[in-house]
Amino acid sequence: DPIDPNEPGSPGTGDFNYGEALQKSLLFYEAQRSGPLPEDNRIEWRGDSAINDGADAGVDLSGGYYDAGDHVKFGFPMAASMTMLSWGVVEYRDAYQQSGQIDEALDAIKWGTDYILKAHVTDSQGTKELWGQVGNGLVDHAYWGPAEEMTMDRPSFKIDRQNPGSDLAGESAAALAAASIIFRDSGDSDYADQLLDNAKQLFDFADQYRGKYSDAIPNASSFYNSWSGYMDELSWSAAWLYKATDNLAYLEKAEQYYQGLNPSWTQNWDNKSYGAATLLAQTTGKSEYKQDIEQWLNYWSNPSGGIQYTSGGLAWLDQWGALRYSANTAFVAGIYSDTVNDYGGRYANFAEAQIDYILGDNPNNFSYMVGFGDDYALNPHHRSAHGGYNINDAYANDHILYGALVGGPASANDNDYVDVRSDYIRNEVALDYNAGLTGALVRLYGQFGGDPLTPHQLQDLSGISIAHLGHESPTI
């Protein structure tokens, strides 16, 4: 039976190897890398790709991450995912270090923040432009094949003072500010300073030149339209800058720009109000933020009077990436429980139950994380992992996209899932799908443990290669 979040104090059992799930979630980000790959790249079936990105505009925009199973680099969800990954390290660094995955987490974040730094162009007045997308989504989505074999034009798109994008610039500022905290804690003060300087410039630009980025980059509006506007990103980025600087001017702006929550939705690539409220509750302790968050979390953790639940215990929000929403909510619920408030473990139990559902504690004993568990999704909607050129061919994907979270059930029904590559509603994978999940996993690892795979065990996985492993026999 699923944990009933209305039964306070239902103790968690830690039924899964959260260390291995965390390790594989970070492997997914490695598989999403664009540009020239480093020598220690662990994904055998990935090579250098899109190395000339930005050439059309005379800038170097190689690197960064492919968004999903396609090959567009969408700067908005990419930055949002980096902020969420960094938040997981900020809150659970000790667990990351204990798991042995701290270096992999920092590498995943730096791959994204290095790209944001490249995409950010300044002049004497501060931010001049921010490159927010590479690749035409409509053209890219017509191509089914590996990233390494793309031949189509990949146009670059930007925001600037005449065509602003406060949401994109604000989220990019949040990502850099959050990352500055973790790299400073890692002893890399030079990189932390660079991140923070760029974050301040991007925030000032976002604040001064107001507008929705999807108006400035219309191609993005078909894929990642800014539905919630930009006040949430201004509050969120200001809250992160306060956390990184202790400058009260940022806290004042974070509070000023905060506009409340819709309890029937959640933290996602577009709407950062929930995260902003959590940071503000942590920082100020004010009842306004606590009440907003608890109304939201109570809605999500109430199977009989809030969000829809499947009979197996999934809090189901929307057909597009349902598991991504429950994982994001689990992540923030866990942070709130650990750092602000809970009621007999209600939010903590909710957080664990949702992640356990994803990993296989569901009526079908099915793991929605590719390559994790005994029975898992084999055919995510991912061109490079497929390895073929016909999305509808009958063969299983050539490669296992370890750690990827698929979209999951397309309705509030545990059985409304099919493992079919062309079904992108149920089988999409994306940077933002794994972002909250990764933080939720490291939190559960900190509570329950679970050993990640050893380098030799990783080496034994299909398509994974560990550089400098050596030839000694593994100890048994």
C-alpha cells in the first residue's frame, strides 16, 4: 500500500539503492552533453557534436546540454535545471560527499554554467546580450538520428536590451549564483567569483530590461513558452543572490517581486515561485511564505482532497511528464521538511513515497528510471540512445540511457504507460525531468544510504567506459 501522507509519522523504509539511482541520474546528464567531449567522458556511444554552434553569429556557443531527446539547446530549461542541481548540493553536500558523487555533480553543473558564461556577453554597461537558444526547434524535431551526425543549420538566438527576456536572464542569474555557493564551498573561489559577477550582471539586466524571453525568441515559444511571466524568476534569482552574497538589497527585491503561489501547480522549468517561497521561508521565517508553501504541500500530499492520486500512490498533475512534477515537488517538500517545518513527517513521507513510486514501488513494480532496477523503461524518446534513423522501427534502442526519468503515466492511472519510443508524452526525457529528482535522491541517500556502483561495476554496464580504470582485478 502507498504511504498515506495523512497518517503522520509513517516511517520510511528506504527500499531502494538511492546511491545507485543518484549515480545514474548524473550519468543521464553526461549523455546530454553537446560540443567537444572531455577525455573522461563515460558514455561510449557519445562523441563530439555541434562543435560549430554559434558560428552563424560569430560567437562560440559550443558545449552545454541538449534539452531532451532532441538536439536543441534551450537556454531557459537548461539554466533552470542547473539551479535545481545546485540547490541539491547546497542543501545536501554532506550526503553528496558521502555518496562519492560530489565530483560528478559538480561536473554536471559546471558543464552547464560554463555554457551560460559563454552565452553571456557584456560591455561597459553590463550585460549586452545573452544567447538563449541554439537550433531551430521545428527543423531539429524533423531529424531523427544521432547528435553526432546532424547536418542541418543550427541558428543562434539571443535576448538583448532591445529584445529583453527577464525570465531567461533571471534564471541564468539564479543558476550562476547557486553554483557560486557550491564552488566556493569546494575551494574554487576564482570560479565562484566569476559565476557571481556574471550572476549580478544578469540579474541587473533582467530587472532593468523587462520582458518575456519567448517574445524575444519566438522559436522558443512553441517549446518552452514563458507562461508564468518573469516575476517569479526575478524573485528566485534575487533570493539566490542574497544567499550567495548576504546583501540585503537582494533579499528586499526577492520579497518585493514574490507574487504568491498557485497550490494546484508546482515548481518547474517555467514557474519558480515555489522555490522562491521556500528560500524566503528559510531566510526570513515569515508566516506569509510558510502558509503559502504549506497550503501547496498539503494539496499535493492529500490523496482525498487535493491533487489526483493513482491507486498506487502517484500524485499526478499533468499528462506531460507527470513524474517530473511529482519529483520536483518531492525535492522541495523534502527541503522544506528538513529546514523549515513539517507535521509528523507528512512532507518527508510524501517526498519519499513519490520517489519510491518512480523507482519501482508501484503496482507494476516498474522503474521509470532507465537502467535502474529489474524492469525499467527501455525505449525513451531519445534520438542518440535509439541509434537508428526510423523512430518507428521495431527494435529496442541501441543504447541504455542510464538514469533518465521518462514522463510516466499519461493519466492518473498506474497502467496508463507504454514503453514505446514514439510516444513522447509518456517517454520524453529532459534536463528538467531529472533536475529535482537528482536532489531528492541525494536527500534519501543521506537518510537511508545505498552504495553507488564501483568503477568496475560501472565499466561492466553496456555503453559505459571508465577512463584510467586500470587492469587490476576487482575485489570480490
